[in-house]
Amino acid sequence: MSWKWNTAKGARLMPQIETQIDPEFDQEFEQVLRDFRANAHAWSEAAHSRPRRPVVRSRGLRLAVAWALGCVLAAGGFSGAMYEHHRREAMAALQALRAREAQQQKQAAQERAADEDLLAAVDSDISREVPAAMEPLANLMDEDTGQ
Amino acid sequence: MRDKRASTRVMAAGTAVKPMTAESAEEMAAREFARVVESHRPQIFRFLLASTRDLDLAETLTQECFLKAHRNWGRFRGESSAMTWLMRIAINLQKDHWRNRRMQFWRHTRANAVDLDEASEWLPSGERTAEQQMLARERVQQVWKAMEGLSERQRTVFLLRYIEDQELSEIAGSTGLSEGTVKAHLSRALGKVRAELRGKP
């Protein structure tokens, strides 16, 4: 250890810097840090001396995979956007067609109603303009329809 | 610069009378660099392993660190120790890695990271009883867990101090921070680790 140990009083072994910056630094905490250090050293030595695996993920391969993935994502995004665009266009055309049909139906109904009104008006106009001589006959027709 | 340094050494040793050729200076520098790699590789790897808790990533970053060092070996003026210089490169590589990881979601990520249980497995038993050993392992595991809650700088400073046994001045040299800032980060890191050990994260 290259720490500077405070051994002036001989009772406790604590690094000087730690006691300066951290008043709560005690022997128990120091021991934990020593264990942490020993753990890291032992782990690193074991990892350093382990048999090396062949490096499968080279930088080039990773770059190629990243590019391929990027291209797939871009193509997927583009085709998705195209599909959505076409779908929306078709939906809009269908809606326009339906609106036109509804408009035409409404117009036809209005025309039919206007025709009926006109016919009724003509009918009543004609019935009112019956000559006085024909009135008894008209009365008879009314009675017939009433029955 | 590198040629000049190598040349001076050979002349001082008195082994070469005629002026050095560029080729022999290159060889000399390569040998010198090989010695540096051999002596400092375990420390750099240990620091990166503790920082990332990922064996493959630590190995890759260690290789990148020495590759970068090799490319810039000619510019190393010896103003700091080789270890401080290498550690600075390692810290920067590690920083770059975390920064890039945030941007590139498909990149090799924390999936390979070793879990806390496995990390704390490697603890020399010494003269402890099985119970004491188990307790110590648990404590070490808590320290690893606390590390996850530290900021990047706090973690770096903490590791350099308690795993690499570096003095504050060395840590300041490796991180590019002032000693006062190093002290402040270390103090905060210790506080957080202690809180984790007391069960108050």
C-alpha cells in the first residue's frame, strides 16, 4: 500500500487523507475498502490470466451489423410510411365517393319531394278550376272517394 | 523527440560510438514501449474492469488505450509518469464509451456486465472464518452497488484511490482535476459508499 499511514499514536492505522476529508472514516470502513481493493485485484488477476476467447465481435463486424440493422430499419420505416400513405389515400377516395353518393341521394330526395309538391299543387289548382256546371259531378266524385 | 530521447540514452550508456540510425532509434522506442505495456497493462485493465464491470469491454478498452498510446508515444514528453499518461488515456476512452453508448442503442452494452454477486466472488479468504468471509463479501458487494450511484468523476477518483492506491496528486494528474476537486469528489464518494453500507442509499 502506498497510502501514508498515521501511526503517531500507534493505536489506529488510518490513512491521513481520509481522516482529513472524512471525519467518520474508521477502522471498520477502512477494512471494507481494503477488502474491496483485494476483491478488485483478485478478480482482475483472474480475468487477466484467463484463456482468451477468439474475438468474434470485431469493430468492422459490429459496424457492418449496425449498418445492416440501420438499413433494415430505414427500409421498414420507408415501406411502412408508403403503405400508410396509400392506405390514407384509398380511405380518402372511398370517403369522397360515399359523400358524393350521399349528396346525390339527398339531391334526388329533394327533387322527388319538389316534384310531389308540384304535382299536388297542380292537382289542387286543377280541381279548384272546375267550371260551375261540372260541380255536381265533382261533388259526386268526392263522395265516392270519401266512401 | 522520440529519436532524440533514445539516442541520448544509448550515448549515455556508452554502447554506441557512431550516431544512431533512424532504424535503430525506432527499434529502441518500440522496445521501450513494449516494456511500458508489460509493466502497466495489468493496472490499466484492472481500472477499466472495475469501472465497467465488463470483462470483454475492459479488454477492448485496454487494447484501444495501448493502441492510442503507441500512436502518440512520440509526443509523450515524460512530464508525468507513463502510468499517469496511460491512465489519462484510459479515463478518456472510458468516458467516450459511455457517451457513445447513450447514442448508439444497438451497440454492445451493459448486457455483458458482470453482476454484483459475481464481482464480489473474488475475495481472498485470509485468516477469516466462513462467516466472516461471507460478511466481508456482502460488504464488498455493497461497495460495488454504491459505485453504481456515483457520478463518473466520483467513481473514477474513488477507484484510483482505493483500488490503484494513487496519491491525490497522481489522481489529479490522471484526471486533469485540481487536488482540491479530487478531495471533494473523494469525500462525496466516501459519503455515498458509507450510506450504502449503512443501508441508507
